[in-house]
Amino acid sequence: MKYTTREYGMFFIALVITLVFLFPIYWMITTSLKPIQDVFATPPMIFPETIQFDAYIKNIIEDRSILLYLKNSFIIAIGTAALTLLLALPAAYAMARFKLKGSGIFLLILLVTQMVPGVMTAMPLFILFSKFNLLNSYAALIIGNTTLALPFAILIMRPFFLSIPRGLEDAAVIDGCNRFTAFVRVVLPLTKPTLLTVGTFSFLFAWGDLIFALTLAMDEKIRPLTMGLTKFIGQYGTQWDGLMAVSTIAAAPIIIMFILLQKYIVSGITAGSEK
């Protein structure tokens, strides 16, 4: 198969753009492996001459607090993804299948909430959770992150439900199912790509959260990994090797998740696009 000059040119442009976007990740990883004197070398060392793992040993093996932050991040992110799916699934299905009064206004509200910065909701949630004694708990961070992920989840899932023919559910009802069992046995198995997409992005929102971690959690025992990164930034300087090492650890689960699930994520985002 022969390629045209135009196709080669498009491939080259795409390759350059990809390398530009991947370079910060490469620089983060190489900085975490350099001796501290090489980090400040002039001119900057694109390819490290010496590779060492002192920053990883110091912050993972010797200082166990990073592992605690990492555990907290997994608990909060998985909890956020689960709660978001639990709430978004019936909401999106109801908006797609039933003629609800005011559904258009509700969709508009969901779109508007996507433009509201998370810092705008941090203080109201702090006041609310303080009244219910939820501060310094996993529940506070999970609920807080869910408030940001839920509108996105509903907006992504609703078009997919619209794309599923009603005839599938009607046939299941004729065969003896009620509406709920028809949803569980017929519709739900078809939503796997969308569920994985929504779950992955909800996990990502919570994994990278810093606003709620600063506002709703003052106890070190429940703070996520994003708070662990701030310990390397002090008044008199930044520990770049340690910061880049922990940043690499923080980025690794997200990179691995997208590599393994990219097929489902792409199909989940494009599902129902004809609607």
C-alpha cells in the first residue's frame, strides 16, 4: 500500500505534536532519576548521564507517608467513580427514556455547572459538611469530587441511552420482564463502554483533586497524593527530584489505565453521537 506525500506530511505533523505533548512526561521521569546537581545543570541535560533511584527510595521506602497518601487517593478515586456511576446511571436513563417536565432546563443546568470552578463549591461544602460532622473523612472528599463528576457523567451517558432502540426493552417486557429487569438484563450489558468511560474520567477527576483535599481534609491520615506533592515545595526552594519522583508515581496509574482502556474510552465517548 502506497502513501501519498500529503499522508506522510500529516503523519509527520501528528508525530511532532505527539512528541511535544509527551515531552513534559519524559522530562518529569528523567528529572526524578537524575542526581540533584544534574537537575540544575546548564545547559539542561536532555538525556541523563547518571541514573539513580535515590528519590524513589527516600520517598517510598524510607518515608512511608507517600504510601499512605497513595492509598488515600485510591480510596477516594474509586469511591468517587462508584458513587458517580450509581447516581448517573438511573438519572441519565430516566432523562433518555421518559418525558420529564423540565428536563431541558435540567440539562442546561448540568451544562452550566460544568463551567463552575471547583473552588466555588469548596466553601459551601465545607460549611455543609461541618454541620454534619463529615469533615476529615473519606465521605466528604468522595461526595465533594462526585459533585464535579456527576454532571459530566449524566451528559455523557444520556446520548448513549438515546441511541439504544426502545424495541429491545419492549421485546424483553413481552418475554416477561418488567422495566427494571429489562434495564438490568438488556440495556445495562450494552453500556459497558460508556460505564468504563464515565468511571475512568470520574476516577481521574478525583485522583487529581487538590481543592477539596485542601478544604475538606485537615487530617494527614486521609489526605490524598496531591497533598503529598505540596510537601516538596517550601518557602526556601523546591525539592525537584522528590517532587518529580512522586509526580511520576501519581501519573503512573492514570497512564496505565488509559493505555489498557483506551479502546473502550474512545467508543464510550463516541457512543450515541448520532443523536
